[in-house]
Amino acid sequence: MPEALANKIAAGEVVQRPSSAVKELIENAIDAGATEVSVIVKSAGSELVQVVDDGCGMAREDAVACFLRHATSKIRSIEDLERIRTLGFRGEALASIAAVSQVELRTRRVEDAVGTLVRIDGGSLSTTEPVATAPGTSVAARHLFYNVPARRSFLKTPATEFKHVVDVFQSLALSNPGIGFHLYHQDAEVYRLPAADAATPLERLRFRVQSLLGDELADNLVDVAEETSYLSVQGFVSRPAYHRRSRGEQFLFVNERYVSNRYFEHAILSGYSEALPEGAFPFFALFLSLDPRHVDVNVHPSKAEVKFDDERGVYGFIRAVVRKALGTADLVPQLEDSYLPGYHRAPGEGALARATAGGPAPAGFAGAGGGSPFHGLTPGDLAERLYAPGHQEDEEGGILPSGAEPSSAETLEGAPGRGLLWQLHDRYILTQIRSGLMIADQNAAHERVIYEWALNKFENGLGMPQQLLFPQAIDFSSADFELLKEILPELRLLSFDIVLLSGRSVLVRGVPQDIRSGDERSLLEDILEQVKLNRERLRLKGRENLARSVARRSAIRPGQKLTEKEMRELIDRLFECEMPYACPNGRPTMVKISLDELDRRFGRARLDR
Ligand code: ADP
Ligand code: MG
């Protein structure tokens, strides 16, 4: 197949509409290390798409070679190949754009005295000559699809096409706040976005959101920052009071890549529960990062679609994180309205910025087993502190030591009898918190606790198993025996004391103290069963799988009666978790009903109280 034809076909994949060319060219500028990127568009991109950068530029040979398919300079190693799979570097963007437009490239490296001009018309080279030009690169693609009439007629109205261009521009601007961006349409400046130079990623993002979307939104941002071993999320959501009647200001990124995924957009929305009016859309810019092996990014031409190996878990996590962020933000005006003259609203950014900068985590997010910063406090205290992080911090944004003077807010709002625990139908644990009522699901809560306990054990090695009085010999089927052998080293890290006997039998001499005691045989069989299920259904591997399996199969079941001491210990341990709000499968571990909510339901106006 002639190269030009191949390019034209490939172009259909990469360049669907003007905004796809905009995206590819901006990404190239970013890859080239640009600090300033200008995007110039005419007639919504069908007449001209031009991107000018101050990046590394290209040598003469490269300026021609970059239009060859698979000309990418980015594949140098096997790891690069993995990145390519996940980020979609394919080395065919320029070739594709050039196949369906008239391209003019001007480029110069700083070290070269003179630059290079290359013109390509419908995929064939028409000019290469030296040219005087600033260091960096400018690529102009004119008359997109001039030689593919079918494709050209498929374009939507200029307004729609321009909206796609703006979407692409906004998403790249948000994910690269350290780079300055300009957008011009029909010679008019649409956006001028100075580079943000704040110290932390979240602060840079805040600055960028402000210049891109305005002060009103910037005043209504709520920080989101959560990290677990599987997934981390950071960014902003808007306060419920700020919303739009149409979707649009919604940006979800996975491993730095802008993606579209209705399912997770729904997770975010449901994190607002009833706080948003019917038909209203919040703003969000959330960056998810996780091991690329747990996520499939399908780089479809117009949008990147993502699929996680544990969709439900991620859904629940996102919802819980948003809920938590908003829950805390909502509390603040409530306190400010009330009789708390001396109460300063502590900057929420403090702890989050530290968290994103890799500093110490805010109190209450110490890893499970890492020693509770709340030792000696009742669960009620714990929950209240967690739900009101404004109180975790002193004026410098530092974390109050657990023994410190309670803030004025705490003494004022402290309620008699707090810390009482109540088990409802042997399934749910009820307790009073400052803002109202908290209901924990004993099973989900315990799953979370065991899961993090297990991950922690994997990291921190051996503990003392609880030695069985009567070691148990157990025979397994050959498949289970093989599996058991495979995960034995990990089981040992979890303090299972197991020795292999001859044949397919093992001797269990000890089990972890922290998990369900009783029938060791069915416990082990249950765990093996769950490991198999997780492999098949969730494609979970290794430790993540085992941690979840142990959690799933050894957690307190619904219907199990708990003593007050057991409930207290469970809630205590839950709040020592990194991510207390959802079980590893994404179900919530707790639900909070605020006094406001109760008052509303009982038809009690605010002033009656
Ligand atoms: P890819 O970005 O996947 O490598 P492209 O077709 O987009 O493929 O670009 C091909 C190559 O051209 C890049 O790998 C890079 O070496 C070079 N290139 C493209 N745009 C620029 C630019 N703005 N500045 C410097 N080099 C560039
Ligand atoms: Mg590229």
C-alpha cells in the first residue's frame, strides 16, 4: 500500500475533527518541554489549526522525518512501550495530520543558528528550506480534510467544532498548569493563561482553574486529596452552591490523561447526594492515579475511554472521597453562622497541600496499624475530628496533638453522652457525632480494617501468629493446594503459620490474631475461593487480591452480635484506616445524617433550634 494512502487511512483514526489536531499538536508541544504554548484557530479549525511552542525544536533531518509514520522519538525501551500502551504515544499524529491537510512546520533548536521550514501537501513533501525562526516549533495545519470530502462534510457546525477545540484546550491546560497557554480564534484572544508557579500541584491547579474558569468558581472550590495503595485522587470539586445547568465544566483525568467516563462522573455526582438541585451540574477537576496495570485506557480518537479492573471499587472510592470533601466543606458555614466568635476557619489547603507534596498525612489518615494519633479518644471524638478537619488543624495548619486543648468549637458543641454506641439489628453501629448521627455498616467497616491491616502487614513483615492449641492438618484438592503453595509466602506475612506436609496436606499451627478465629479449614478454603473469584472477575493480582480476599472472608458478618467493646474497637480501627469511608469493594462503610437533615425532615426551621 502506498505510504500516502496508508497515512490517509490512519488519519481517519487519529484526526477525526479539528479538535483532534489541536490535541495532538498541543501534546507534542508539551512533550517538547514547552513553557509557553499558543493555539491559533480559524473557522473553528477547519481553515487553520496552528500550535506554536518554545520547546526543544527539531534538527533539520528530524523536521522531515517527523512526518513519517511511526517517526516517534519516544520509544527507547521496554518501559516506554508500556507507557505507549497506556498513554497512546503512537508516533503517527503528525503523519496523519499531514495526510489530510496542508502543513507548514517551522522549527529551530536553540543551539542551531538557523531553523527549518517544511511544507507538506496532502502527505507529500513540497518544500524544505532553511528559515529564520524563534527557537521552538510552530506547526500550522490548513484546510483540514480538503482532500477527504466525505470527512469534511461530516464536520458539525462551527460552534460545535469550536466547542470541541475549547474542551481539548481546557483539559490540557488543566493538566499542565505549569505551562502558559494562549488560545486565539479568528485573531481574537479567547484565553490567556499564565503559567502557575505555586509550590504544590493543588495550588497550581487552583490558580489555573481561576484563570481558565473565573473567580466565582475559584471561590467555590473544595479540595480533594486522598491516597490509598491502589488509587489516589486529587483535585477540586465545586461547592453545591455553585453549579451549572449544563454539563461542561467537568474534567476527569486518569494518570494525567483526560478521559470521559459517565460511570465515574455519576460517582462524583452521587457524592453530592441531595446537596445539588435537580438537573444541576457541579464543576470538578479530579486527577486519579493508579498503577497502569489496573487500568485500560482506550485511546479512541475523539475521547479516551477508561476501564478499571475494579470498576465498582473505584466508583465507591470516588463517591466516598467526594462525599467526605463536601461533608467537611459544608460544616464550615454552619459553624461560622453560629456563636463562635473566636473560631478561625483553618485553611483546609494546609493538610492537603502537605499530603500532595508527600509530607505527613493529616491526622486520622495515619496508616492502619501505624499507631492511632487518637489513642484514648472515644469513637465519637474520632468521627467528629474526621468530619471536621477544620478542627484538626491549628492556625498554622499544623495538626493538633491528640492531647491538646480542645478548640472552642469542640467545647461549645460537645454533647453529653457522646461516644455511646448502639448496634441496630446486629448489622449497623450507630453513634453520635458532632454534626449529627453516624451509622457504620459493621461488615463493610471490618472489611476495610482487615484489608488495610493486610496491606500493612505485607509492607511491614511478620507478626506473631496466635499459636493454635491443636494444630490442624488439612487436605486440599490439588488445584487448591497449588494455589495455597503459590500464596504461602504472603499468607506467612499475614501471620498464618502453615507448614507443608507430604501429599496435598498442610499443618496449620497458627493464625493471625486479628481475624476471625474458629474453623481454620473453612477460613482457608474461603480465602482460596475468594482469591480465585477475584482473579477471574476482577483480574486482581497478588497482594491486592489476597488482602481483599482475607478481608472479604474473615470480616464480621451482618447478623453477628457485638459487645460494646468490640464495636468501639472496630470504629476505632476504622478511623485509623487510610480510607475509612468505603470498603475495598467500594461500598460505603458509614453514612452520616446531619442534624440539619433531621431538622429538615421534621419540618423544623433553623431558627427554632
Ligand atoms: P509522537 O508524539 O507519538 O512521537 P508525533 O507524530 O506526534 O508522534 O510526533 C513525531 C515526532 O516529532 C515526535 O516524537 C517528536 O520527536 C517530533 N515532534 C513533534 N512535534 C514536536 C514539537 N512541537 N517540538 C519538538 N519535536 C516535535
Ligand atoms: Mg504526538
